[in-house]
Amino acid sequence: MNFIATHNNTYGNKVAFVGANLFAISSEACSSRTSSLLQSTSGLLYRASMSFIRVDRLLLLLALLLVTVDSAAFELRVQQVTDDVYALVGDTGPRTYDNHALNNTLGFVVTPEGVVLVDSGATPAGAQLIEQTIAKVTSLPVRWVINTGMQDHKWMGNSHFSAKGVVIIALQRTVDGQKELAESHILRLNSVLKERAAAVEPVYASHVVNGDRVMIELGGKLFELIWPGDSHFPGDAVVWMPRQRLVFTGDLVYVDRMLGIQEVTSVTDWQASFN
């Protein structure tokens, strides 16, 4: 890479670096031959300077493009799974302010009576983004929310939907874990989401289901909540739709990223959950 740097040496002579070439310009009087050399050198330095300016402009343009991309509003990607089942795919990288801590995959099912949402996001703002994304697919409202886990981006958007009268459903063991870890998860959200986390209010399921395997019907469709064993967090569940032979795996299965190992994670229990 070509660059220009000038500094004064110990003899008061000015030295210029162009790439790997060194040119020493003496302060002494120059002969005509030296003058010719200086003119040639000056031309080279001028051309090098212009090259540097062009490179500098290119770097500035690249920086502006990166700022534009970075400032683009975060969106959940909608992937249709079947005629009425959709995945909402968030970031596969870490949680950030821009992605509303939605570095996970959620899902929803469209029924004749309304939408069943699987997991509600980490904040009311994130839940609103989820709702707006669903509205691009169907005009039907969200009627039910199923929480599959106890980590913040599975359920701390509940307050947004609860305020609209949406029924929130979870296994008893999942709710127990949410209550145990709520405070620590809010602290974590505060460090990432800053003022967005101020609106977070823990709201637990209005319909708590006892047992580790329970079938419910919502909007004419069957959903089975199953606790297969501890995985990413204790009490994490999956949602099985027997007629469609389709499962919302929650945090049991990770795709395109490393497993998230927390202090409460038991790797051996997680492995056993697949049996």
C-alpha cells in the first residue's frame, strides 16, 4: 500500500516516504543536476500524493457505505414453513441494541381465529416489531402467545401482548424458571439495550399448564407443549404440531451458531433431552 509520511531528521533535512522508497531532500544549495533530480522527485511525489488522495477518497466512500448499512433498521426475516406456519429469523450473532436482543428464531401459526405466536421477544419494542412483521403476512391479530423458555428474548415481550388481552401460555416449570432468573436477565438487557430496557416488565403466563406434556387446541389447531428435559436453560420446552408433524424447537436446537452454554446449563442433560 502506498502512503506518504514526512518528518524531520536530526540534520534538519526533510525526508519523504513513498511506498518502500526513500527520498532525502537536502537543505543545501543544489546544482543544476541536483535541481533536475529534485524536479523529477517532486513530480513523483506529486503523483504519489494524488494516488493517496484517490485512495483516501475511496476509504471515505467505503466508510460512508458502512455507516449507511449499519444504520439500516433491523428486520426479522420471514420464512414460510407450511401454508400457515412461519418462522421469524433474528440475528445469528450476539444480541445488540440494534437487533432488540432478537438473536433467536421465533415462529407463528395463522389460524382462522387469529395468530398463535411462539415466543414474544425480549422487550415491548421488540414485541411490537414482531407484531408488525406478522402484519405483513396476515391481517389477523395475535390471539395467543406460547412461551417456550425462560431466557429474556423468549418472554419479556409478554407485557406488550398482555396489554392487548392476548392469552399467554407456558408450562409451569418454564414460568418457575422465568421468575427465578428475571432479575438477572433484566440486568443483562440493561447493559445492551440501555433505555429500551426501561420498559421491560416481567409478565408471566396467564394460562399456566401443569405437567411436562400437554395438548391444547388454539384456533382449531393442535399444539403439544413438551418439556424434553433441560437444555439451554432448565424448563425450556418445545411445541409440537402433530397434524403438521412440525416442531418449534425453542432453544433445544441451535442452527448456524455455537451452543449457548450458561451457568445454569447442564450439557449432559441437554444431550439426554434428545433421547
